[in-house]
Amino acid sequence: NSVFVAIIGTGMAGLTAARALDKAGIAVQLFDKSRGSGGRMASKRSEIGTLDMGTQYFTARDRNFRTAIREWQEQGWVAEWKPNLYQAREGVLSASPDEQERWVGIPHTSAITRGLLGDLPVTFSCRITEVFHGPTHWTLQDASGQGHGPFSHVIIATPAPQASALLAAVPVLASTATSATMDPVWSVALGFEKPLPTEVQGCFVQDGPLEWIERDRGKPGRDNRLDTWGLQASSNWTRKNLDLPKEAVIEQLYGVFAELIGCTVPAPAFALAHRWLYGRPAQPHEWGVLGNAGLGVYACGDWCLSGRVEGAWLSGSEAARRLLVQL
Ligand code: FAD
Ligand code: NAD
């Protein structure tokens, strides 16, 4: 009765589960539809260097997660980021310093998930479309019709809408996953030839189309030729502008940014937009993980908890823990 665990998704949740199982001596096989690991923590290569279009920083409250971060720090994957923080309300920008610890991957967010993946066995560009439960084992089928398996257990570590489709063999879990709706997020990067004459490094925007503005320069381990800024739209604005062409998204959010930031903003030398369809859960949950221990299937991800990197880590850890106690 050998234990062989399929893990669908190489974001923070899937990789955390994989690492914990690997550490316990369990064989795992990871799958991801993308060409690389990281999910919403992946960084995007561009002509001006690597850009963080998803997670740009994260916080840590849980004690165990903080211990993990200390290990990542020792590995050189993360460093603390202490930005000059601002907030904007009704178009008015004001300094908004606080004591919160914030962490960033170095030189980019993807350093963390790349580090976690290490040399674990993984199949990329492989979108799993079906997860079947046979009399004794699980098998997976990918979009090209190819089968994978047999596996003794399956961990589904994808955003909720994708997890509910893959949980068809366990309708109760599928319908719980379906209830976890996820909001889309438009994310834009702008690169300027000359550094903008402002002290702002991060800004929480309380109203309007934008929600968060940040400057890459000044983060630890960055080496950018351009002064690169990241803009994240609110879910409300994103939903209303879901099908807008990328150029129009860039133009509109650039306009909002230029008006907000309080200094003269030239045209960017570089701009890129990325639409996350499943950017973040609409609400947090307290599920931790969804699972059926008898069948050996678990679903985890940020949507099972706080909708943040920490939630994804906690959920992936919990999936591995629950699987291990059942062996
Ligand atoms: P994901 O990272 O989404 O990983 C799921 C993986 O599953 C993906 O790699 C995907 O390709 C793969 N997959 C999906 N379906 C299939 C399939 N059928 N077959 C194979 N593979 C599949 N969090 C914070 O804590 N702080 C922040 O400041 C912050 N900012 C954010 C900004 C943006 C723009 C976005 C989008 C997210 C942000 N987050 C932030 C949230 C954070 O990124 C997520 O909570 C976390 O990365 C989720 O990890 P996950 O493993 O649950 O899911
Ligand atoms: P955090 O503690 O830095 O921020 C949480 C929230 O508190 C902020 O959204 C902001 O509204 C407020 N806040 C915090 N510090 C502030 C300050 N100095 N001045 C004014 N307001 C302040 O981080 P967190 O709790 O780890 O949340 C991470 C961030 O990631 C949040 O901003 C969250 O909205 C964002 N997030 C974004 C997405 C996305 O898809 N865009 C997905 C998940 C999380």
C-alpha cells in the first residue's frame, strides 16, 4: 500500500503541502497548468526585467508561519520591507506610517515559491481537467486527454472555482468550494526613465479605481533600470472593466495614478497589464482545508482561510498534516 500523493497547483498552498509531505518521506508529484511555479506569487519576465504582477509583499501573524519565514530569510529568499507608507482618501495623499512587519521575496516574489519547489517532481503546462476515484486509487486526466496515476491521495491546491470542478468525485466538497467566490484583480506595472520626484513607496488607496500602489525601487535586492511602480485595481473597478483591452486598462489606471501621486508623472517608458480572474476570495473563511480522509482527497488554498499568502501557507500545511495523521 504505497503512498503517492498528487498535488494539483504549485502556488504557496500546494508547495507548502508538498514540502511537508516530502519532509515526512512521502512521495509527491506536482502538476501545474502554468509554465512555472508560484501561481499568484509568480513573477513575470518582461523586457525591463522581472515584475511582480501578483503578490508584492505579505504579512505574518501566525507563529508557525513566522518560523517558516525565518527559515526563508536564512535561505536568502525573503527580506523585510520597510516602505514609506501613505494612504489616499478622496484624492488626498497623506503619510500613514505603521509598525507592521512586511516581507518581500528577493530579488522577486517568485524566489520564495521557486525555493520551495526545489527539486520536487513537477509537471508544468499540464492542466488537470478531471480527478477520478477508482476502487482503490485516484487517477488524473489532463487537458490533452493524458492520464496520470495511480495515486493514493490527491491534494487540490488551486483557486476555489478550479477546485470545485476537480472535486466532482466528492460533491459535498465541490459545493463548499463553489460557495467560495473569488474576485478578479487588474494589475499594472509602469516603468519610468527618471525616478518620480516623490517619497511614496507604498500607498493604500481607500476609494476609487485603485486600491494599492507600490514602488519596486527601494525594496531589498532590486536592481531595476527604470523606476517601476505596481498598481492594483479594486475588485469593484476590475469587475466593471473585466473585458477592457489591456491598453485601455493601462491608460485609465495610469491616469488615476498620475492624479493621485502628487508629482508630475511623465508618460511611462514601459507598461504592462495582467488580469487575475481569481485574484482573491470575496470573503475569508475558516475552513482551513476541505477534505475527505476516507477517500484521501483534500482541497487547500488561500480561499480556505484569509485570502493571503499566510492563509495559503496555513491551508497547505494543514492539508499535509491531515493527510499524514490518516496514514
Ligand atoms: P495560487 O497561487 O493561485 O496557486 C494555484 C495554482 O494552481 C496556480 O499555479 C495555477 O496555475 C494552478 N492551477 C489552477 N488550476 C489548475 C488545473 N486545473 N490544473 C493544474 N494547475 C492548476 N497576498 C498577501 O498576503 N499580500 C498581498 O499583498 C497580496 N497581494 C496580491 C495581489 C494580487 C494582484 C493578487 C492576485 C494576489 C495577492 N495576494 C496577496 C494573494 C496571494 O497571492 C494569494 O493568497 C496566494 O498566493 C494564493 O496561493 P494559493 O496556493 O492558494 O493559490
Ligand atoms: P496589511 O496589514 O499591510 O494591510 C491590510 C489592510 O489594512 C490594507 O488593505 C489597508 O486597507 C489597511 N492598512 C494597513 N496598513 C495601513 C497603513 N499604514 N495606512 C493605511 N491603511 C493601512 O497587509 P495584509 O493584512 O497582509 O493584507 C495584504 C494586502 O494584500 C492587503 O492590502 C490586501 O487587500 C491585499 N491583497 C490583495 C489581493 C489582490 O488580489 N489585489 C489579494 C489578497 C490580498
